[in-house]
Amino acid sequence: MNKRVFELVKSLSKNEKGYFKKYSQKYIQEDGNNCILLFDAIDKQEQYDEKEIKNKFATKKFVTQLHVTKIYLYELVLKSLEAYHNEHYSMRGKLYQIELLFDKGLYDHCEVIIER
């Protein structure tokens, strides 16, 4: 997971990173958003260095289960990417809706979506 989360964070554009921070605000906890802290720390690194991260966040509770926080961060970044790019890929959503309606036998409903 170390390499995967690092590669994902580093692959984001400036706009995607900004969107991630806004998107993740709804997950803020009382002591701050650990995912944003970890995200920023990883983003500043040239190569992933877990020892550096553990030292930086030695006083934070989440560092004792850093592997769990990294998994959560990875999933949260993916969800924010999905939301960010949703407008560009809205056709996939429409196709999925058509498939659902088709499976339910609502063929005239499918036709309405296709005509739009």
C-alpha cells in the first residue's frame, strides 16, 4: 500500500489535489483530518519515506495504525477523483441507468434516456 498511495497522490493534477482537499472536508474529525495531514506529507515527498512520516506525526494517534489511515486515504482519493471527473464521464452513469431500467423491463424508460 505504501507505494500505491504514494503513486496515486503524486499522479494527481493541481486541480484534483485541490478538489480532494475540499471533498475530504466532510470527513474532518475533532482532532483534524488525518487523511489531509497524511496526504500533504506524502505529496511533499520526492520518494515515499514512512520513517519520516512516522517521525513527523509521532504525537498523533493515527500513526499507531498508519496502515489503516493509508488505506482510508487511498479510498478517499479514489472517491474524490470519481466525483471530480463525474461530469466528464456522465455517459457511463446514463448507460448504467439504462441497464438498470432494462433489467427491470422498463423499456420505454430506457428509450426516454436514450433520446435525451
